[in-house]
Amino acid sequence: MKGIVLIGFMGAGKTTVGQKLSQKTGLQQIDFDELIVQEIGMTIQEYFDQYGEEAFRKKETEILSKSLDLEHIISTGGGIVLKEENRRLLNQMPTVVYLKTDADELVKRLKRDKTTVRPLVVSKSPEEIKEVYVPRIPFYEESANIIVETTNRTPDEIVQTILLKVGE
Ligand code: S3P
């Protein structure tokens, strides 16, 4: 089975669904945020504060371009689709799944998640979070070849749908 790349906004479930997909398929999971944190030796928040978002985006492109042929389950960061170059790279990958979620549901999940500090949503109002999300929607759509709705669905249901759609 070919690898599966998961894309979607923060809170869409890319990490959780990726872990479950990895268990079901036996393919190794890699999480781009984790790889970047290992490489930079600090949190994403600290990196944003010291070097800025653009430097972080460069790291994402480096990792993505090295991952094109991997037969892994890849959980990306929510902003991977922002750069045109990344969208082009994603279009070269065989299975890219957009975990699509309603904006209100995303806001709820992000407010509930007290463990991950995300520089682009920390201390933002629900309206401001939606302002980050909405302009990205066309980018997620054009980068994916499979779209899976996640609103009101459990991670197990989402995994089942993905496996059906990829024909496993
Ligand atoms: C970001 C999403 C985060 C992380 C960084 C920026 C974004 O990953 O890469 O904070 O711009 O959407 P998750 O989607 O895994 O939270």
C-alpha cells in the first residue's frame, strides 16, 4: 500500500487519525511538527518567536520535499498548504487526504486542547481563528485527492472511511 498524507486545519485530527491509520495499516507514522521540533530543538512557539513564521515554513518545505516517496502515514502541520511549492509537491504524492471540518467544530476542539500551544491560534478569538482557516480551504481542496468529512465523526469512523476510499 502506498503512503497516505493527511492535511487539514489545526484540530482536524491529523495526528490522532494518523496514529490509528498507522496501527491499522502497519505503515509507520511520521508527524512533520514532531520532526521539526526534533530538528530545531525548541517548541514551535519558541521558533516562531525567534525566527518567524517564514523560517518555519521553509522547514516544512524541506521535510515535505524529502518525503515524496515515503510509504508512510504522514501527518502534516495545518499550514503546509500555504506555500505554492508545497501544494505542487503534495500534488505529486499519490494519496493526500484532506480532513475537512466545520469552522465552529475546529474552534471548539482548539479551545479544548490545552496541551498543544499553536502560535497562530493562541490567544485568538473564535472569529480570528476562522479568519485564519477560511482562506486556506481552497488550498486544502486543491492539494488533496481525497476529502473526508470529520465533523461529528469519531477518529475510528474517519479511519474506516479513509481506508475504504483508498481501497484497502
Ligand atoms: C500550523 C499548524 C500546526 C503547526 C504550527 C502552524 C498552522 O500544526 O505546524 O503551529 O499554520 O496551521 P497542527 O496542524 O498539527 O496543529
